[in-house]
Amino acid sequence: MNLYFFSQRAGLARNLNLSHPVALAVMGTLALGVLGVAFLLGLQLGAGSTAHRGGGFTQLARDERAELQVLREQVRDRIDGLALRVGQMNAQLIRIDALGKRLTQMANINSREFNFDAPPALGGPEEAGDSGRGAVLPDVNAMMDQVQRRIETRDAQLLALENVILSRRLNEAIQPEGRPVRDGYISSFYGERQDPFDGHEAIHRGVDFAGGRGSQVVAVAAGVVTSSEYRQGYGNFIEINHGNGYVTRYGHNQVGLVSVGQTVTRGQAVALMGSSGRSTGPHVHFEVLKDGQQVNPLGYIER
């Protein structure tokens, strides 16, 4: 096979025999050179692409590390908040338990009724299908809610204890106790005696306290004044209802110091001692009634 070349300047024509060994060697060399150049260009392009992809991977890893650090900080803040809440709850429980134990001791209440040393007793039947359930990761918020419910239980327990103490104090306040005078002495006891006016045997339904005219007559318990008037035989008369079936009466006063409907406390002056009504001298006739019946006041006086 021949390849012809023409030259316009020289006006000559030349031919090249492609089958000649020298021509074949030259063509092979050129082909190898072209393939080598193409191979080198491919390597350079591949390296550039790999470098680009490597840079992208590096940036992605850097972003993921930054997000992980932010997540760690959020988790740490959450844990700190939970720890603070737990500490506050524990401190509140300690204060409640200490207060409950002190109040129980002060009120002399059986500690088994209000036990602040042990957690509240819990229980219940096992539900169907629960026996084969495996352990699960506890919910922290649920645990916090459980502690909060324990605090609410303690609060309810304290409220019940407070009601018990207040009720006991109220019962103590309205229970007749002590002497109806600040100064004086018993001049006549409850029971049978000779009537001081006619000498006949008679039943004395109260206890008389003699003293100075105008000295104070005091209530022996808290209550409400139900009568403040002049009554036949009693003279100037004061009656106080204390609740729970208790009523006290104060007779022969010089003057009453309280009015009907007024609330009085133990030890409050309700009258001044006198000798009004059927009386032989300054004294107070003191009666105690329980459920409408006069009883011996001496048992309440000596308490």
C-alpha cells in the first residue's frame, strides 16, 4: 500500500510505501505515543476526581463531628437539668419526712398510722400477659413523675395529720377543764347538802366557789354564749355551749361581761363575781352539763 504526497512549491510528488518495515515502525511508535498520552491524561483526571471526592468526604466528616458535639452538649444540659430536679425533689421529701415525724411525735400519734420512714405500701394483682415481659429501659420522665406522686402522697398524709392535730386541739379546747375563778375556794360541793335557806336536805347540782365581790369569773373551755340574763334562783346567769354535748353555767354574778352568740376562749372573763339571786354571799355557782344532764364538776375542775 502506497501513500502519495504532493508539494506545490517544488511541483514534485512523493510516495510512501506503508508496507515498508520502516514505515510500519514509525506508525507503531506514533500509536504508542498517542496511547501513552491518553493514559497519562486519564490518570490525571482520575486523581483530580479522587481528590475532589476526598475533600467532600472530609467536609462531611467534619460536619458530622460538629453535629455530634452539639448533641452531646444538649444531652449534658438535659442530664444537668434532670439532676437538679431530682435534687430538689429529694430535698423536699427529706423536709416533708422530717416534719411528718416531728408532728407525729408531738401529737403522740402511733407511728404506724403515719410512717414517714418507709415508702407508701404498694401492690396489686398481676395482669394477664405481664409474666413474660422483659425488662425495658426506664423512662426518666416517668421516674420523675413517680417521685412527684410520692411527694403528693406525703402532702396528703401531712394534711390528714394536720386535721388530726387540729381536731385534737379543738377537742381539748372545748373540753371543760379547770376552775371558773382566778382566786377563791370551794365553799360547797356537788351532791346532797342542807339547803342554806330552809335547812332541808337538797341536791346541789353544782360546785360553789367563794371569793371577793367583783373578782373575775372565767370560762373553763372555749365555746359560744347561749344565755346571758337574769334567771330565777341563779341571779345574773351565764351559759356557754362548748359542743360535744358539754355546757357550763355560771350563776349569782354581779354582772355579765359577754353577750349571747359571742365566742369565748378558755380563761376568758365572762362575768364578775357577785351575790345575785338566791345567794348568801359573793360566790359563783358552777355547773357542768353533759348531754343535757348535770354532772359533778369536780372531775373537770381537778384535771
